[in-house]
Amino acid sequence: MFDSLTQKFNNVFRSLSGRGRITEDNVRDAMRQVRTALLEADVNFKVVKDFCESVTQKALGAEVIKSLHPGQMMIKIVNDELTQLMGPVDSRIYYVSPGPTVILLAGLQGSGKTTTAGKLAKYLVSKGKKPLLVADDLQRPAAILQLQTLGEQLGVPVHCDFDSKDPVKVAVKGVHVARSSDRDVVVLDTAGRLHIDADLMDELGRVCKAVTPHQIYLVCDSMTGQDAVNSAKEFNDQLELDGVILTKLDGDARGGAALSVKAVTGKPIKFIGVGEKLDKLEEFHPDRMAGRILGMGDVVSLVEKAQEQFDAEEAEKLQQKMAKGQLTFDDFLKQMQMMKKMGGMKDIMKLIPGIGSQMAGMDVDDGEIKRIEAIVHSMTKKERQNPDLIDASRRRRIARGSGTEPHDVSGLVKTFNQTRQMMKTMSGMGMMGRMKAMKQLGNMDMFGGKVPQMKIKQRSKRKKVDRKKKAKGGQSRSKGRR
């Protein structure tokens, strides 16, 4: 998400960072490029105008013009303005006591309301809540079946009534069922239309009047850009929304809706959908999103993702093994699977400061993890503990068992040994060294590719210098030493 905007912002800041001093003309030229980038990202015209005026006014201050690092100062100003544009947002849900807390999801057809209801239920379960899903979309029979399927996958009960034609009765009964069955949150999945009309708003109005929801969230498809913002404004005029949930943001390289909806409607984005799976609903944090847009990474989100998957005691044991170079294929496979749960290698790398902006054109194949799993599962316990045992005959056996080729097995073992050595080296590095090493790991071909070592790079540069000196008739450094 935001790939196109991130790339254009980086080009603007790169042009400024090469200047020792910047002038008013430099700032205005940069802001013209920023304005074009935002408009191409389908950001609301008035929002773009106000944003650029605010950044320009602050950028022309003496602290920027006289700064030794004007490019960095510009990044800070733009980051602060983006954060303010999208926030402030309190992503928490406030629960009532005694319950149940009633959350109503509204939106147009195709915006992803039913899937979002399932995702929200999973999010609530992760927070220790006991939600009840209520299938109140009686316009689309498939919506009821879809919600039942999601409920079964999550282990969350679903209240529905295939025979009823009255959404008000279904909603009221759902709240009653939640209260009697000790469910503390009700998620109402309401009907949508292809467009906002009187019937839709009348139906939603009657449901709201009957159950008085504590939170009303509008579910918008971010890929519709300004249409999503306009529909949010119209729904807010009728219902008085508490927040917006933007879906399909992972497929939106522009991001115009995310940057416009708060400024146009005055209502915050509470959650964002960043994938099809039920765990792909994230709390929206404007400061973190601004960092992602500017290619600055998002360390806080990375740490939170890691904490969800990694056990502290196991992580400590793993760190000790890495420092001693005793990593096994079982450890290697476990870490790969955890990374997959966190969203894949490319998504993880994008959250690392200084690396995320370079990931746009990088092809990181997460499909290789499946092949790695197959190969490792075809090894014996002794082979996983000691890869040096894997000779030619064992490689052929493992390849047959995993449906791969012997050279794939050889390449994986070679890469594993390189990775194990790099992990051992990384344990004694500082933060910057680790970040460089992680970037190198991201560039690896897991089936035989080499990890580019820093020493090798330095030697290759030295050889190039020697060849240049020889071409000019000079004496090489290496020869001079001899």
C-alpha cells in the first residue's frame, strides 16, 4: 500500500538532501511535486491544497532554510503534517458495563462488511472479549451463510434468522441473545446497497433506533478512492458515525481515501483491512502510517507483530543458540513459519527503517517457504540437528520425499550454513550492522544464493581500485605492500 506515493515522496526528498542549503524556490518546487503526487494518489483536492500550504509555510521558516540538513527537516515537517492530517485517532473500542457493547457496521455493497465483521470478531477475541455476530443483512441471503462460515472458523456464535424479513427484529433479538448468553460484544452486519438511497438509510435508521448501538463504523473500500470519501460523508450526515474501517488497503497503491477521509468527514479511521485472512485487520495509527508512507518504516508495529508470535523464553534460548552458531533446521523452520504468520518477509522488511523505502522493486518470494518446509520435513531428526550428515544419497532421498531436486536440497543446506554463520556474526553487531545484515538476508535466494559478506565487498572494491591504478600506469596498493 502507498507504494506509488512513497516512491514519489522519496524522489522529492532525495533531490533536497543533495543540497547544502535550500532556498524558497527549492521548497516551492518540491511542494509542486508533492502536490502532483498527492493528486495522482486520488487525495481530495481541498485536502491537498491545505496540506501543501501548511507544509510550505512551515518549511519556509528560518529553522529549515538555515538547517545543515534541510532534506531531513522537510521529511520531519511532512511527517508531522501527514500525522495531523490522518489523526489524532484513538483506535480503542470503549466497552460499556454492563454489556453487551453493540457495534453496528454499515456500508455499501461490496465494501467488505461481512468479512470485516469476521475480522473484527477475531480482533475482539484476541482482546479477551466474547463477541456475538448478528447476520442482519437480509437483502443478500449469501451474507448470512458467509457470516455463519466465518463464525465457525473463529469459534464465535452467530445469530441469524433465514425466515425473517425484518432487520429490526433480528437486531433486537441478537442483542437479547447476547445478553442472555453472556456475550459482551455484539457485531451487527447490516445490509448495503449499490448506492446510498432513502430505503437504505431508513432501514439503518430504524435498526439504530431499536438497538441504540454504542459504536457505528462505516466500512469503505479504499480502492474506490474519492467515492469512498464521498460515501463516508453522506453516511455521516445521516447516522453520525463513530469511525471508519478502510478495507483492501493492501491492494491500494495510491492511498487517497486514507489521506482524505478524516479531513473531509471529521471522523477517524479506526481500523484498516490489509489482507483477505481474518487476522488482517489492524488498528489505525496515523503516526505509524505516516512513517510507512515516507519510507521510514514502522518499528512499533513490527515489535507488536513479533510479540504476538514469539514467546519470550523461546526467543532467549534461540538468541543463545544463534550466538554460539548452534542453530538447527528445526529452529530455522520455526522462524520461517513465524515470519509467515507475521505477514511474509517483504511485509516485515518494509517495517524496518531505512529498508522499507527500498522494498518497492524487490521481489521476495514467500512461496519458497513451502518448499523449505517440504524439504525439512523430509529430513530425519538427526539430519535436522546436524546438516553435515546430508551426503549425496541422503540428498536424493530427501529430494524424492519433498518433491524437489537434489540440487534444491544442496542449495538449502548451503544457504542454511551461511545464514547460521551470519546469525552468529550478527549477535556481536550494533543496530546498524544488524539492519544491513537483515537486508542481505532479504536478498538471499534460499536455494543456493550467496549472502553478500561485507569483507567480500571491501575486497572487490580494492581490486577495482588496483585495476584502475594499473590502467593509469600507477602501482597497485596490494603490490606496493608486497
